[in-house]
Amino acid sequence: MVKSRDSYKKGNSASHHQFGTNELIETGEYVIDYMLITPKNHKNKIFKLASLLPLWFKLYRKARNYDIVYGGADFTVDFLGILKQIKLFRPKLIAIFYHPPFTIRLKLERYDHLIFISRFAHQAMCKKFPQKASMLKFMQWGPDYKFYERLAPIRNYQKKYEKIVFISNGKTRRDHETLVAAAKKSANHTIIVSDNQSIPLNYKEGEYTQIYVQEKPDDTKMVPLLNNCSILVIPTPPNEHPLAAIGMTSFVDALALGMPIIAADNTAYRDIIIENNMGKVYKAGDVNDLANAMNYFKESPERIIECGENSWQFGQRNNINNFGQELRKLFES
């Protein structure tokens, strides 16, 4: 979060990567300190968890001196949630849960407010833990439009493309093998952003797919690249579950730029895409269905404009300033 804040102040990163803290700081009414809680990179899950223990105790000693503690990343404040449950931690505690497992954590932990950015996860946990439903809240994460408008002053749906180009710009749990196969089957030019270790096994140079190598995230390069493409694809593997917020950063990119979205049917935002006519949803892992979704835009290019504008409008209604305002309400409640 510290790095994200510094990058934002230098103009190299969007504020939504700070999950509302930037908007709180800019009110002038909050002083925010940061502490990084991250496990060591062990393959063994027990060792990985054990590496968090000294950090959690350090966090506890520091955090009890604050009015509010906000866990803006998974597993940062679980220890404090456990202490809150047994009434050993008094400051207001607020956190975001991004990825499962949620059930065991909700059994053991308590918060003043717990945020989900996946509507599916929020609904499922409210149903499973009705006694804790009052502390659970869904908040739609959205883009920092000022950052994108500086790097891409012309929105994607306002452009005229000589050639339709599809792009997947995410690396976490992406099914790029299916995307490579679908691009070939539908004969659609497709860009896949990847580090050298994650290049799809079935990728062959010249067969409709182009690899854009990026070892570390760089928004200043990614936004112009996305701005030159037509449709964003978020291909998640068939074993993924909509409780997880996989692909949400790419989803926010599409909202900010006004891009149509093709996403698998196991993503947390599939219903948003359908309900707001922002693109197409395909059956996860199904090459034919993904190819058909890609051809839908190739055969009806006017849909690129329509769906892209709908994406932009949805993002306008749910931008990071709105997220920050909702977060402030939780802080003050």
C-alpha cells in the first residue's frame, strides 16, 4: 500500500489500488499509517502461515494504539479479527475479504465491518452466517477516472478501429490456453499480457495470438496498450468459483476505458456484465463458446461501441470516489 501510494503521488498508478484510503486522506480529516503484513514465500502452507505469526503480534502491539484499523488486503488482519472475536481487541476493525476460504475465517473472526467486492461472496456469506450479516457489506470497487483520462483521453468506445483486437491483461489464475485456442478457432487477433514464466503452453507465434511480455505491473504502459485494443477478455479456468474476485483489476480497467468485456461464467461480475449489457459471458473452459463470444463482436462491430459505453457508464456510477465515500461512512458509523 505504501508503494501504491507513492506510485500514485508520482502519477504512475491509479488511486483505486489503495482501496479507498487515498480518498480518505484527501478529505484532510484522516491521518493514515501503513503496515505491510505478508507471509514468506514457502511452498508449505503451514510454514507460510507460521511466518505470519511474528508479524501479527507486531501488528497487534502497534494497532491497539489507533482508533481504526483497516485491512485492505487478504490475511493482513485475521489475527486481529480473532482477538476481536474473543474481545481482546478494542479499536474499530474493518477489512476487505477478496478470496476464499471465507467460512472458517468468519467462524473464528469478528469485525465492526467486513467488506466484499464480490456480490456472490457477500450473498453467500450472509446466507451462511445470518447472525453476522449486519457486519457484512458489499461495495462495488471502481476506477480512478482521472488517471486513465490523462493517459487515454479518448475512450475506447469512441475510437474507430481498423482492426478488432482482443486482449487479456491479467496474470492471476487465467485460462490463457483456452483463449489461445479460441483466438485461433475464430481467427481473431488477440494479445495476451504475460510474464515469461506464464506464457500459455499452446502458444505459437503467428497463430493469431501475440504475447506482450510484462514482468512487473506498469499502469503507465498498460493503459495505452489497452486503449489501442477493442475488447477485454477475462478468461478464468473452469475450476474457479465466483466467490473469488479474480480478474477484478482487469474488470476495472475495462470500466475506466469504456471497453466491452468477455468473461467466463464463473467470475464475480458475470451478472453485472449481463444486466448492464457490457459484453458477453461464456462457459468457462469452453473453446467454442469463447470463440463464439469473440465472433459476436467481429460480426457486429457496432456492439463494441454500445457495450463499451455501457461499461464506461457503469464505472462512472461506481467509481473509486464512491467507494471512498462508502468507506468513510463505515469509518464514521
